[in-house]
Amino acid sequence: MNTMRIKKFFKEKNVLITGHTGFKGSWLAQWIIKNQGKVFGISKNIPTNPSHYVCLNLKRKMEKEFFFDLKNKEKLHKTVSNIKPDYIFHLAAQAIVKKSYKNPFETWQSNTISTLNLLECLRKIKKKTQVVIITSDKSYKNLELNRGYVENDLIGGDDPYSASKGATEILLNSYIRSFFFSKKNKVRISIARAGNVIGGGDWSEDRLIPDCVRSWSKNKSVILRNPKSTRPWQHVMDVLYGYILLAINLKINAKKVHGEAFNFGPSIKNKLTVLKLVKKMGNSWKKVKFKKIIKNKRNFKESKLLQLNSKKAKKYLNWSCRLNTKKTIDLVTLWYKDFYSKKRNKDLTINQLDFFENLLKK
């Protein structure tokens, strides 16, 4: 799918993004705006400082935005009814494993009850609406397998975050099968699962690259945790392209994708250890340094290996990662290196989106 086709589907369409002030949400909002979509956002707050949302000045670019908690069912219903969205991307969530241990109740509410409220709103929508609900690769019961998890593998999780995402998947399956397959239904829903997404503008706490760049910006060394842990790293643009393709296919190919879950993950060849990732960033940024490597001393469990099989997305959506590991790391490093330079390029995110869209034309 080329960029003109993306514009064809989103131009002048009402697109609602929940969690639009977050890392992935702000990238997605900018991308849809770039393709002349009218973007509406719902977020609880601006979650980080610095903020990619602020860097992009999205406040002035959005059609309209709303700040409230999705647990407020009545306000959510009123807002969605007024927007009359053609597309909805549901990204709002509590996405940090460590935080889920500190506040499990909030995590369960944010990830499960908020999604339940949205589903209840969708039951009352009268117009055709395509909905992509983003969960996580941690929805799977992680057995530390070397093979990639497929969409019909066991759902579950031990930590509060993973468990809440697994429970959300069960909730989604129940609602979709019970209420969104009738002939009168005008709402089409698909589920997207992805993980280990990296890119410029992520300042979330307790994530590898944001933790590193915060230290490097102050000329401090980083103490790596779990340096031998392996992850299949992928750029945020690759993942968001998958979400966009899924939304479009809900409109033009609903029989194949409505009610289905799709994995979006890179090839197994693209996996790197934490240590190798940091070293590769150091090839183009002198600030990258670490003086000590320690083993994980956490008092909570964190998965060492989690790989997705994305053959289903390739088959039905013609999706695959366009960026290899080297290019992914180069783009991420360039973004942060530029942000912390004296001559910051305010259009760097847009420039990187232009670069990615040019890849789609090939």
C-alpha cells in the first residue's frame, strides 16, 4: 500500500485516538494529520516530561482533544457520540510492568475497565466505524519459547500488567462475538498485538532507551539491567503502519479481519541483546556510555524472551517490517541526538515519516 492510498482512506475522516498524548499515540496522530485526517484525541493527561506530544505541538494540529479518564463511562459515551468517528484507535493504557506492581488496581482499571467502557459505547454507535484496539505481546502466556507466538496461542500473564492485558483479550473476544457480528452492526473491530517498540520521543519510565537517553543527556553513564536479555526490537513507524493497514482492511476486507487479532513483530533475525543495542547506539552518538553492567536485582518477574510470529499480518494485510535493525537503531539514535542538540530540528518526526512513506513506494 502506498502513501496515496493511506491519504485516500483518512483524508477528511474523523479519527479518534485514545492515548494520543503518549509515545505511540502522538506518532500516530501526526501521521494521520499528515495524511489530512481530522484527528480527535482522548487522554487522561500528558504522561511524560519531556513529551513527544508537546514536541510536535499537536495541541494546535488536532481537530479537538479531550482530557478525562476513560473510566468515566458517561463522558466517554457523550464524547464518542459527538465526534462520530470513522476510525478509532484505542491505545490508552497503563503500559509499564513495574508500575503495575506498585499500583495493580489502577492498572486493571486502566487496561480492562476502560476498554469495557469503550466497548459499551461502540454498541450504541449508529454509523460505520472501524476500530483497532491495541493490546500487547504480553497478552500471551509467556513460556519463554524460542518460536514466535501465534494469534491462537494461550492468553494469560503472571504480573498485573500482563494479566490485565490477557483479561482484556478475553473481554474483547466475548463482546465481539456476542454483539458485533449481527447484521445490524456497523462497527468492525480488530485487535493488534505488538511489543518492544522503540522510536524517538519515548520518555516512559522504566524502559531501556528512555532511561538511557535521560542519563546520556546529563553526561551520565547507564547501569544496564539484564544486559543479556533478548528482544526483537522494532521501530514505532513499522508498528503504526500495521495498525493503519488493519484499520483500512476493516473497511475494505472486513470478512477477513473483523473480530481477528494480529501480531505485529519483526523477524527473529532482528532480535538483539540489551547490551548489543546500546553498543550500536554508541556507534553514532558519543554520549552513549555505560560503566557497569549488573544482573537484574528486581523484586518482580520480567520476561527474558518474547517473540511474535507475524505471518498472519503478512498474509492478510501484506505487512512486514520495512526497517531492519540497523536502520531502526540509526533513526532512534538520530532523533534523540537531535533533540538534545542546540540546533533542534522541530520537524524531525515528520521528516522520518516522510522517509518511511518513501520506503512504502518501493
